[in-house]
Amino acid sequence: MNLPASVTALLPEYVLTLTGVLIILIEAVLKPSTSRKPLGWLAIAGAAASGLIGFYQLRLGVITAFSGSIQVDAFSIFFHLLIGAVVVATLLGSLDYFNVHSGEYFALVLFGAVGMMLMTCSVELLMVFIGLEISSISTYILAGFHKGEGTSVESSIKYFLLGSFATAFFLYGIALAYGATGSTGIAAIAAGLGSSATPRMAFLALAMMLVGLGFKVSAAPFHLWTPDVYQGAPAPVVGLMSTAPKAAAFAVLLRITFCGFPAMQHRWSLLLWGLAALSMTIGNLGALKQTDVKRMLAYSSIAHAGYLLVAFSAFAPAGISAACFYTASYAAMNVGAFAVVTQVGGRKETLRSFEDYRGLAMRRPVLAALLAFFLLSLIGIPFTGGFFGKFYVFSAALQAGHVWLAVIGLINSGVACYYYLRLLSSVYTRPVESASATASAPAPAVSVPASIGLTLAAAATLMLGILPGHVLHMANYASTSLRTISAPAPPDAPSVGSVPLSNQPH
């Protein structure tokens, strides 16, 4: 059946939107005592279906719609699949987490995913802005979903205020890009810069957009919100917001830099060089003195944003494929780490500090082993996704001649070993006799859906470490696809590309 391009291009977003609306309508007629768990399974089915649709879109080649503002290609589909996988794992891990308003939680997660997917397939900056707002509004609400706790409300307000400020920078950058080139389309901006006499305004536009996207990816010096928001937000929400929105923001950043401003790479590569070094250093040094597990992982996410920014200093296509692969590996291990934190702390998150994790291996050996595996992957130990992710990123930087940036990254990776292994030593240390009753009390068993989510995250982290070839091939193919952005098509032009997957370059 031949669907219109306007339907085919955004079919995953349509499925997620309809599923979220259906969940809200069903919850409105349910009795308060009725379980909302079936709504969670409906959300999981919708997220999984949106991912499967990506494989169908891949067979159609490049799809353009809405006057060329939407382009679905291998690059956007790569991130669609990644975002869908993160959403499924998050929903599985939090299916039994919320006692009240869980239907709203499931719907908000899906609506947030709609915005993230829209960001990855938009080649028009105003459409990127719309997707960014859809994603941000959902995560603002999710950050404060523990309505009765002051820290959760504080994190939501702080995230909203600072996020709105950063979004204003992004929007102002779009306005300056229009002033410099006469267009907000990424392909038109690239063409306009070739003949533009105002490169300073164009560079200022790019700098403004980098501020907005730097906030979303928690890159220093735009990271100040991250530790407080991660500490106060519910653990499963942090697992989502530390991976999927970052993946979408990095996808937008790759499109803007390598496709919209390739003529200015000598400028923005140096700027991102500095942001990468600053993020790695501040993130790792900030994590050294943390005693709260979630705050430590928050600073860790800042450092990993720096590792990923290292890829932007490399040349295409090596830098693009390295960034795509690292995003996938980071998503797998970070979602897994926060899934373990969710199960250890429970709904009230009573176990938060390193001291509370002391003796975890004796109380819950399987969770302790999984946490150890994810922490080792975050360090970059061989046979994990984190090792190959850092290997490809640093290799791309070395190929581009950025030796000192790779050295800074390796030194920071050594520094990170300290705080990861410090938590790991607490997990496998015998608890003292004066340990709190909360920490020593028997914990509830991990539910079946949460077990499935943890297994998927661990399997993905392991496969990316021992058999990375398939994902790396997809990342290379996504890189090839990214560098071809169609110009806006006239209304009567065909909207679906005729180049099938088998005939496109690998």
C-alpha cells in the first residue's frame, strides 16, 4: 500500500502520538482502584511499533515531506531506533514504579519521544525548534513527577527556568541564521554561506544554537542544572532524560555543524574542541567528591558529553559515525545503570549514598553484578560498549590530528576510574554493624518487566563491546546519509526517494 509521503515520513511519530492520546482517554474512564499497568504495556507496544516502522522506512530510501522540512533517511532512522529502544527499556523498568498518575507518566514519555524523533528528522531549524519544545515540555513535567517531594518540584522548576533560557538562545540563533543566509533550512544555509558576505553573523548564529543544544546535552559550561535536576527527579525519568533527549540533541548538532555550516568547520571544530575538553574535565573532577549516586552519575553524564563532543573535532565521515556509535553505547550502559539505581532505591529512593550501597552484593547479588558491569562499561573496560565507543571517538580525533584532545580524554578516563571504582568497592564491601535499618532491610524482588529491561540493557552493552560490527555499519551508513540533505522540493515534486537501501552506498 502506497501511503502519502506526509504520512510515511512521520509514521513513527503518529503512532506514538495516537498511543499517548489513547492512554490518556482510557485512564480518564478508569476507576482510581484499577491498575494502570495495562496502559504501560500499551505504551511499550506503541514505542516498539514506532521502532519497527523505522525498518520499513529504511527500505524506502530517502523520504521528504512538508516542503522539504522533514527528511527521513538512514541517519534519522538510526536515532529513531535508538530513541525507541531507550523508551521501551525505560518503560519496562518503571512499569511498577509509580503508584498514582502512572497513565500520565506513560503518555508523557511517549509525547517526549515524539519531539525527540521529530528533531532527528527535521532539516528545517524551525521544525527542529518545534520538536525541541515538545520534548522539553514533557521532560520538564516528568522531572517533577514526585509531586509530594520538595526536591522533585525544585528540580522541575530549575530545569524549566534554565531550559527556557537556553531555548531562547537557540531561537535567537535561528533568527541570526536567517539574517545571514535568508533561510532557516539547513541545506539552504549551507548554500547561502558559500556566497554570504556576513560570516560573522553566521558564526554568531551557530554559537547561539550551540548554547541551546549544549544545555540539552549537559556540556560544560552549560551543565549547572544537571546535578540538582538528576538528584531530585525520579530515577527512571533521569535514565530517560540522560540518554534519549541527548541523542536527539546530538543528532541535531551533527546536522547543523556538518551539513549546515561545513564551510565554517575550521571555526566550530575549535569551539567544540574547547567544549569537549572542558566538559570532560569538569564532569570528572566534579564527580570525584560526590557521595550521592545520582549526583555522581550526573557529573559522569557531563563527562560523557565531552567524550562525545571529541568526535565533532574529527572530519566527516569518521567523526559522524564515531559520534553515532558512542551515542548508542552510552545510551545502553547509562539506561542500565539508572535501571539498577531505580530497583535498589525503590519508589521512595531511600538508598541514595555510597554508604547505602555498601554490602549490596550480599543483599542483591544480581543487581550488584549488573551495576558493576555498567560501571565498568562507563569506565571503558574492554569487551564493553563503553570501550569501543571511546576507542572510535579517540581514533577519529587522532586521524584529524587532534592529539592533545585525545590525550586529555585518556587522562580524564583514568580520573573517572576513581569514582566509579569507589562506588564499586562500596557495593562489594561488607556492611558495618551500624548500617541503617533501611539499607539492611530485605528488598522486594525485581519485577519481570524490570528484569527484561535490565537484560536488554546489559545485552546491548555487551554486544556493542564484543560484536560492534553491525551497529558500526549502521553508524557508517547513517554518516553517509547525513551528508546528503535534499533542497526544499516544489509541491508537485515526488516526495519519496527512489534509492532503495540495497543501492545506497555503504
